[in-house]
Amino acid sequence: MSDAVSKTPKPQLRGLLHNQIKRNLIWACGMCFVAAVAQKFLVNDHRQNIYAEFYKKYDINKEFNKIRNKGLFDSCEPDN
């Protein structure tokens, strides 16, 4: 009969808070790493591609002439 009865484990009374803090700290560090990697791939890389595509087609002289012809510069006269 003694083989059929199992003993219940004793409750952990010492070091419980220390073990919980260690486990939660490891979990938090892991989640921070996952969030940083997701931010890089989902947000930063996409934004860099958008900026690169914009500056491939951007002509600064055309923009300068458009602003100058609107009369927004004090030092440059419009072509009109």
C-alpha cells in the first residue's frame, strides 16, 4: 500500500521571490529582444526602402526652380 500512495512535495518557502524574479527577468529580456527584432524588420527596413525609392526619383534642381518661381525666396527672383 505504501507504493500506491504518493507523497506530496513540500512547498518552497525559501528563495521563492528570487526564483520568480529570475524567471520574470529572463522572460522580459527575451520579449524585449523579440520586440526589437520585429521593430527592425517590420518598421525600419520598410521605412528605409521608402526613403531610398523617394530619393532615386528626387531632383533637387527641379524642386528649387519650382519654389523659386513661386516667389518664396528673397534672394532669387522668379523667372516670370
